[in-house]
Amino acid sequence: MKRKASRRHRKDERDTMRPEYDFSAAVRGATAARYAQGANIVVVDPEVLDVFPDGATVNEALRALAPVLRHWRTAQRSGEAPNKLRIPVARKPRQNPG
């Protein structure tokens, strides 16, 4: 005995494209080359949006952290203990309290 097609299956097959979306003149892969050049999309968690509200602040923080990570990786490759290494940090000179 043959099964009848379920209503759900028939519902999924119908055309759900809205009439205002016209892709008749679309070009397939038009943005693929631009995407392949390097699209790095990152989703920032809602908990840190107050600290990183836009891409500029995220990039600023990553630029500050990048030298530390590079130094740490270099130390790991050479077999040194990365937590024992001194990383030069630019600091303001101390002022005498008076």
C-alpha cells in the first residue's frame, strides 16, 4: 500500500519567494572574489558589547594584545617558559610625589 504525501511535505514544496524579490538579472558568484580576498566576520557576545561597541574598539584591543601573543608563541616554539619571560611595555615615567 502506497503512503500518501504528508501535508507537511507538500507545504515545503510550494514557492515561498515573495514577488518583490526579483533575481532574474542576478549574476551567480558576483561577490565571491571579494569574499575570498578576506572576509573576517566576528560575532561579539552581548556581554562585552559595552566594552567593544564597534569594530574599531575590537581592532584596537587586538592590536594591543597581538605583540604579547606573538612573543608567547615564539617562546613556546623555542622551549622557553612563556610565563617567565619579560615583555617590554612602554610605561610613563614615575613622578616624585612632591
